[in-house]
Amino acid sequence: MIYITRKENFNAAHKLARPDWSDDQNLQVFGKCANPNWHGHNYQLFVTVKGEIDRETGFLVDLKWLKNVINEHVIDKLDHRNLNLDVDFMKDKLASTENLAIAIWEELVPHINSSNAQLHSIKIYETENNIIEYFG
């Protein structure tokens, strides 16, 4: 079994706030992240796939193909967008990085697992100190 990771970057705005909570309760729980005027991050996304190397090509997957799948199904929808308002696969979800990682997994798994590889993990660096990893 071999593991390959593709890194992509995107910038996005969001806020953490539950619509069923008061502004005070959102502020108490989510702090500055509940700012009504949003805030943003320069995210780093790491998509790791796993599987066996194809004997004919020497590849697990063609990395250009993997890049295209990630860009088409995730990055093009996220980059320079508002996670709360603009991203179809985040609709009706609290825009935490944890929920974002799960949503990205759900977007990619049908495309990647139909190839020679399987999706292994989604890792998102929200900041240099805040990192979320999801294994499905």
C-alpha cells in the first residue's frame, strides 16, 4: 500500500454562528469567529489517497488527474468564496473547519474511489496552529 498527498490552497471567508442562538450566545461560544462581518483564512488542503501501484504506469494515480478532481469538485467552489453563503456543499452546515473537512471528503470520495485509489484522509490547515484531519 502506498499513500500520495496532493496539496492545494484556497482563501475563504466564514463565520461561526448558529441562527437559533442570540448574538450574545454566539459570541460567548465562538468568540471573534462569530463576527457578523465575517473573517477569513488562507487554507491549505491536503488530500491523501492510498492503494497499490499500477504495474503498467508505475503510478497509484496520475497526479494531474488528482489535481483536476480536487480543483473541479472542491477548490473551484471554495476559493475566494464565503463558506456560509456561496458553497453548495456547505449549505445548512455550521462553517467550522471540522464540518468543512467532512464536506470535502463527501465531495471527493465518489470521484477518487472510482479510480485505482481510495481516499485516505483530508487535512486542512486553517492557520499554522489549527489543523484538522478527517479519515472518513
